[in-house]
Amino acid sequence: MEIISSLSDMKKKSDEVRSSKKTLGFVPTMGCLHRGHMSLVEASVAACDFTVASIFLNPAQFGQNEDLDTYPGDLEKDKQLLESAAVDALFLPTRESMYPHGYKSFVTVEEITGRLCGKSRPGFFRGVATVVLKLFNIVRPHRAFFGEKDWQQLTVVETMVRDFNLDISIERLPIVREPSGLAMSSRNLYLSEEEVSPALSLSRALNMAKDRVQKGECSTGNIRREIRDLIENEKGIQIDYISICDPENFMEQEEISKTSLIALAVRVGRTRLIDNCIVRRAECRE
């Protein structure tokens, strides 16, 4: 596995791959890799001739009092995982190269970034869109792989790619979960033993909601209330949002639609966790 830190060297490598008519796959990460990340890597390696993974802890997507300085990471372990998965190149840009002195340009995706996590974390999606566009311009992939745990983030990236006419195929992969049901996340490492059980209330709430919809419950108000009751039954949890919304524009729904997104964000102690699922309208109860 080749390790590349220079932006110009990464561009040169990408030009070599593309000029040889090989398909270039890309998996952008912030490190602290887990099975969720590796499912994206494995999909890229299987589908593409040449796979680049990047590790870059993007300061532009962290707000004040967030965990930029304490975000978990183990670069040597990450390198071993990527090499064992047959990744061809690891891109490790520095903050100084990505955001040099005098940097002034940012990307804003309108409307859909003002809801859910965008409402809770002002500026977050501006940072995400900016760094992803920069990485796309440097790596120049044919295909880029993202997980659906960050459903809103993935939709923002897809919207940006469409609106800027980027010639990149965005590949969606499903959420990878712990055996317990907890959605894989680097931030799960923050959880203490006592906090794991409350954290599982997210997946339990989503499973309950899916079951209620399958049995004919169409009132999003009823489902939200039951989700809230289940989660608040746990100690040490603070709910950020419970959303039942359109999966494309994130507008809240009064009734389950043909396809609805149930998205949750909570704090368990100091750890902010998100999770989601898609539900589809069944025959509603009278």
C-alpha cells in the first residue's frame, strides 16, 4: 500500500490510474477505522481497479466545544487494516495543506442542511461539503463509497455532486452494527461500560418503530411519542432529536409516507450518537 501525504503527489497518482483506464474507487474517512469503514473499503476493492482511502480529521466540521482535540484515532492500526484489505493507496493530507494560511472558500448546500444534525450542529455540513469537494478534486475518483448511518451527510454529498455536475458515482452502503445492534461509530469508544446499555435504546427504538409501522401505525406523532418514552426510560440520555421525515429533503411528516426516514440523535453522557432506519407505509389502522 502506497502512503501519500502531498496533494500534488495524490493528484499525480490519480492521473496515472485514470490514464491507464483503471476505475478509481475512494473511501474518505476520519480514521479510527471499524467494520463499518471496512465494509466501504471492501466494496471499493471489489468493484474498482484501484482503491484510495483517506484519513483526515477535518477541523472545518467541528464546532466550538466539540471533540476535535479528543477524537479517537490509531493511525498504525488503521494502516494495518487498510493494507490487509488490499487498499492500493492511503492519502494522509495535513491540515496545513488542506487549509493553508489565508484559506477563505467554503461550500454551502442549502435547505437540507438546516434540519436534523445541521440544526443541532451549525456549520457542520459546510465543513463536510467543503472537505469532500476538496478531496474529490484531489483524488478524482470514479466512484466514492459512503455509509447510510450518516444518512443526511450522504444526501448532502449526493446533492453537491449533482449540483456541481461532478462525474463521480456515489455508492451507498447499509449501516453496519455491533452484535448488540448498536450502529458502528468511532465515537462508540467514548462509551463507558455503564453507558453501553442506554446507547442500545436507539436501535431498540428503531426496531420498535419499524414493527409498529409494519402493523399499520401511520401516525408519526404516536411513533415519536413511543420512541421518546422508550429512550427516556434510560438514565443519562439527552435526546437531541427524534425525526420522522422525508428521506430526501428531511421535512417532518405527520403520517408515514410511502418511504419515511426515522432519524435519531442523542447524547449518552458526553457521547453524541446517531442512528436511522427507513420505513415504508403499510395499510394504516382505522
